[in-house]
Amino acid sequence: MVCSPGVIPDVSLVKQFRTIKSQRVELRADVFNFLNLLNKEWGGFHEVYNTQLYNNVERFDTATQSWVYALNKDAGQKRYRVTSPYQVHLGLKYIF
């Protein structure tokens, strides 16, 4: 098990098979962000999205000499995003 700088463990499994004389075939499986494989919610973060408070200018109010804006009711909502899912890499190497 190897730990990344972000302390997210990676797992590698390697198996070598002998072939002719001193030649070998190596089968390798690497799982990056291994703990995210166990729980899909790990490896994410909370973010505030849709930060645009005003949708657009509706009109200019001549009485107050100011602009009237339409407010975005969905502005500043928070959501949880998983950006670091696990990855599995498979490899086959022939050593001669």
C-alpha cells in the first residue's frame, strides 16, 4: 500500500509467472484512491455553486434613478461533489 501526498492510499497487486527459461510475464493491478472504492462519498468536497446573485437587469426606474435587477433565487446553493473517484489500471509486462 502506497500513500499519496493527500494521504489517500493506493493499492498495487503484482504477480509474476515464469515462462521460457528466465523469461517472465508480470500481471499488475493498481487501484488509485482505494478508500473511495469502499465508500462513494469519500474524496469529495462541498462547494457553493451558482454564485451569480442577479440574473439580469429588468428595467431602469426613472423615479428613483436606479436600475431594477431580477434576483436569482438559486444563488449560493451548496452541493457535495466527488471529484476523486477510484481508478483501476491493469497492466501486463513481458520480461526477457
